[in-house]
Amino acid sequence: QVQLVESGGGLVQPGGSLRLSCAASGSISGINAVGWYRQAPGKERESVATITSSGSTNYADSVKGRFTISRDNAKNTAYLQMNSLKPEDTAVYYCNADVRRGAYTSNYWGQGTQVTVSS
């Protein structure tokens, strides 16, 4: 069984920083693309940032220049460094990954971590 566990969320003031982690556990051969998504109350879930197995990244326009996605393949862990946070960044942040288990690849979601930006 594979699990994605997010951590690092919390309450931060506007202009502050947080670093989210997404750790994959279980019987894993490797991880392909990883993405961070967020869902604010009353809104649809949206893509924030993605990173491929080779390290290519893509960001939503709303976070470009403020957020950085990275990964540590040896640790099966991905990160989202969030700087210059704004109140509109408040949401539940979810990790998503395409995980390889032998010859098969399946998509998994984490349980989410709350990020609240408020003074």
C-alpha cells in the first residue's frame, strides 16, 4: 500500500514563508510526476506546481516567483517552498503523485495540509 503524507502547513502572517513536504511510503519502485494542488473554501481544487521525474517544473501564474517545487528522489519526498505568502494563498494543500510499483504506475493523493495566511 502506498501513502502520501503532507506536512508543514500552519498559520503564517502575510509575507511569511512555509515549506510543505510530501513523503511517499510503501512498496515503491519510484515516483514520476509530482504535483501540489490547493483548494480554498467554496472553490475548485487547482494546480499550484508540478515537477517531473527529470526535474522540469511548472507553476500557476498566481504563485510564480514566490513558490518553488523540488524533490528528493532518494527520500521519495517532494517539497513546496512558499514565500511572500498572501491571504489568497489560504487553502488546503494536497500532494499528488504518479507512483511506480514494479511494472505498474498509479496515481495517489495525500490527505491535505491546511495553510492559513492571516494577520
